[in-house]
Amino acid sequence: MQASNGSIIGTIIICAILLGGLMFLMAPSVPTVEEISSKVLEDITIPEVPTAEDIGSKINITIPEAKPVDNSKVNDIWKIMFNDCYTDLEDEAEEQVIDEVEDNIDDLEEFIEDSVEDFDKLKNLELDEDKTDVSITDIGYCDVDGTEFGDDEDDKEAIVTLVYEFKYQDTSDNTWYKETVEVTGTIEFDEGDFDDEKIKLVYSL
């Protein structure tokens, strides 16, 4: 009876061992640290770092257009503080720019001919003195009642605006029309010397 019981117990033990081995074989394998790391890295998407050129290309800066400088208030102050110096510069600038235009009158006439549509003939090209304007941009050195302002090597600068009236004939109907052309003369006197000037003329209709 004991032998029979021992046989049964042995059978049970063998079955337990086989069953345990089978369960071990069927159990999922435990991943290693390297396998876990590689899987995590595969699932992580690292964003591309933009270059300086990429960043610069996406920056759109609009620089506002500079407004014309208004020197009227500055001119008013100079007229009060440096009346003689201002008047001398104003008179010299106007006279010399007008002379420069007259010396190069062919250039002005050519500009009119090239700019006016259906232009045929030109006549009565005359300066409208009432529309002449002088704006001082740099009064330079000035001596007022023995008190000096600025440096005696400073340049003097002004902008002279002239308006010329003229008539031209139209090629289509031979009718004469009145028109105006504006000349802007920028004049610079080197170290304030009225005999050493540089003048730039710009024409506009």
C-alpha cells in the first residue's frame, strides 16, 4: 500500500516539474535595458533644430519710409538768432542756383521735351519769382556782434526751389498749353566760402 502511495507521489512530483517547466517556457521573456532603450528612442521624434538662415528667412521686417525733414522751424530760429548770416546765405544760394539753371538752360529744355507727352514746341520759359523758396539746411559759421557760433571751417548748405512757367504746343491739335516745371537746387559752400560752391540740380514736372 505504501509502495502504491509512493508511486502516486512520484508521479505527482514529475507532473509538477513538467508543468513548471512548461509554464517557464510559455512565460514571456523579460526585455533587457538595451532593448527598452532602443524601443524608447524609436518612439521619440526629435525635432530638427533650425539654422540661423532658417530663422532669418522667416523674419519679415518692414522699415517705414522716412518722412521728409521739415526745416521750417529751424529756419525760423536761424532767422531770429543769425539774421545777417541767414540773409547772406539765403541771397547767395538763390542767386547762384538761378545762375546755374540759366547756364544749363538746354538741360532744362531737354527735360521738358522728354517729359511732356505730345510735345512739339516750347516757348516763354520764365521763372516765377513769387514761387521761389530757400531752405537753409546748415548755416555753418556765424559771427553775431562779436560772438562766434560754429567753426570757421564748417560748410554752409541750402536747398533752393524754383518754379518755371512755360508754354508748349501739342502735336495732336497744335494747341498751346501752359505748364510749370520745378527745379530743386542743392548748394554747398565749402567752409562757408561763397566763391567755392557745389550745386546739384533736379528737375520735376
